[in-house]
Amino acid sequence: MEVAPWRQVMTSPVSGITEITEIDKLEKILPKLQTQINQGWPGTPAFTEDLIFKVRVKQDGSVVDYSPENDAAARYVQETPLVKLGKPIADGNSAPTQEPLALYKVVFNAPNGAVEISPWRGWQN
């Protein structure tokens, strides 16, 4: 039996939060995030490049905040549902929170409008 408590939550040195990294929890939160994004996404983008965002999410699936991770995302953020779901992280700094958060990579694909959501650090075993 392998015991690896650091896989459940870890403090992220970059963001200063306690990050949820346990696969079971990430799998439970992801559909909640996906539902919110899909409800606010028309699926017909006006942009021609993929938009990549880092999104911080509470365990209940609600979006805390997000940050554009490429130039196209910064230019077209207003065309995404993220502006209604959370607030932007200004200059990569965010307000500290005591609640553990899950980090996801959200990609709005151009030109087909598909949305890809995955854990920020990937699906770790």
C-alpha cells in the first residue's frame, strides 16, 4: 500500500493557496465547472486562436477567479463565460483563501468552439 498524502492537497508556491490535487476530487469538480462554462458558451467563437486560461475553482464547482495564459485569451476574455463566473487575477496575484482550490486549464478552441477542461497539472497518477 502506497501512502502519499501530498497528492491530496498541496500548497502552491506560485499562488499561495492550498491546491486540490487528489484525482477523485478533481474528477468530481470538473463536471460542475464544465456545466457552468457550457451554459454560458455560445460555441461560435469570433477568435482565430485558442484561448488558454488558468481557472481556480472551489470544491462546490464555483469559479473563484481566472487568468489568461496566452495573448489571445487576454484579448478575447470578454467573449468567454469566465467573465460572468469569476473575477480576473490581476497580475497573477490573487486574494488569499483558506479554502482548498482546484486549478484547471480551460481552452476555448478556435475555430470550432470546442471547450477543453483538464487539471492544471494534468491527470497525475
